[in-house]
Amino acid sequence: MTTRARARAAVRGMAADAQGPRLRSRWRRIGAGRITHYEGLDRLLAEYGDHVAAVDLLPLGAPRRDWRATLIADGMVIVRHPELPQAMEMAQRFAADLHLFAS
């Protein structure tokens, strides 16, 4: 927690973000080269769409990034939920069920 966030929490009497924790989901892509398609994204968004704060994936046709040389690699999904266990379950589902394919 940053100094600014601690100050806000002290002044407001609550954490800076009252909507709940933010969790990032990481997954492995399959293949090398350029992103050809995604699997599982539509189903996950249909199920958890109200709690998805951001979806930032490489566009189709983009060359995949070297995950060792960048922070975000091929993209990220941020989910939010007021209850931590539910937020963690959503993040784990995205990590397990979202697949990026490259060739």
C-alpha cells in the first residue's frame, strides 16, 4: 500500500478502494510467433463480466512478447469483487480457462 493510499484510508476510515480487491490473472500462451486466437474469453466474460475491470490482451495478429523481458507479456485481465475469496476464484478461473494461441 502506498503512502497516499494509507493517508486516504486514515482520513476516510476505509481502504482507498471500497469496491474490493483487484486481482490480476496470468496464464500461459500456447505456441510461438503471432497471436492467432483466444479460447475461453467469451465464456468467462459471460460468467464474470460484471466483475471484470480490465481486459488488455494482445490483438490477433500481434507478435507474442517475451514474458521474461516485459511485465505484462501477452496481456492481463483484472477482476474485482467485494469478497476476496470470490475475486480469487475468478482470477484462478481466468488463469485456468483463458488460452491464447500463437503460430
